[in-house]
Amino acid sequence: MILSSTERKGDARERLLARLLDAFGEDLPSPEVSLREIAARTETSHALLRYHFGSLPGVLAAMLKAQRTRDNEALFETARQGTFDDLVKAIWRTYTRPEQLSRLRGFFHVVGLAAYRPEDFGEFIDSLDDLTKMLASLAEREGLDAKQALTTATVTTAAMRGLLLQQILTPTAQPEDAIALILRMREGRSEPRAGGRRPATT
């Protein structure tokens, strides 16, 4: 079978992306490094990086998308076997591990760039709904209608991302308490129940 030039370019891009992921592992290149420095670490040329990804932000966006897709494979198993709350906790554990810090910073950096030039980050933007869809599916499985499930999943995902940003900017914050509050609010209550009843107020 003879491959078209578009297919050959796609294969080459995937191979180059695999080299980037192998070289950086869980990390993400800093926005302050150059394509030449990244090329040196991956033993390729900056011209190839520019050809396939366009720019340093293009490299970061492609790597983030691939890393998040890989994470989602594990999270999908949680979704398949667990509850909405189980998946929320699994997502939070995944992205609050210390080795995820450079990726979190890179994520919000790319999101900021995409806010100004969404036309340059189409694939990355499209991938942002993956966890929301997974959560919405679980919410439906637990009894919400499709619209309520999507709203619940959207708000939960947005809240987690806001908390992750807060954790980067203000490491002394206590987001674990906030995650517990989000889950309680989803159930229609803002305080933990004791023995099935709300604590008395004074």
C-alpha cells in the first residue's frame, strides 16, 4: 500500500511526538527553553520540530494532549468500575502528584495562549472535554438526566481546574477540603452529615 504525503507526515509526527514523550517522561519542557534545546534533548532537529508542531507552544500542546490521553486510559478503568465521586478523587490524585507540577504549569500556560489564539490550538481545546464527558457518563449512570449530568460534570471539572491553579499559585491552600466540599455540594448539602442529620446550628 502506498501512503499519501499527509499519511507519511502524520506517521512522522507521531514518531517525533513519541520521542518527545520518552525524553521528558511525566515532565513538560519549560516555556522558557528553545526549540533547539528541546531538539538537542530528543536528538532531533529544531527544523523538524517546527515543521511538525509549528512552534514551542505547538510542541507543548501536542505533548499535553498525548500525556492526558495516556492518563485517561487509567482513569477510564476507574470510571468503568467506580462512581462519580471515585472518578473525581482519582482525577485529583492523578494531577496533584508532585511529579505533575511542570505539566500543570504547562497546562495553564497553553490554556492562556489558547484563549488568545484558539484557532492555533484546535486539537488541544477539543481534548479538554474528555474528563467532562467521562464524569457526565457516570452522573447519568447514577440517575441524572443527560442535561443535569453534563452540567454537573462541567461544573465539577471547572472547579477542579480552578483548585489546581490555586494550588500552583498558593501552595499553602488546602484544596483537599475543597474537593470534599464539591462532592458534598453535588449531593445538595454543604456540610458533612453526622448520623444522617445536619449538625444543629446555634
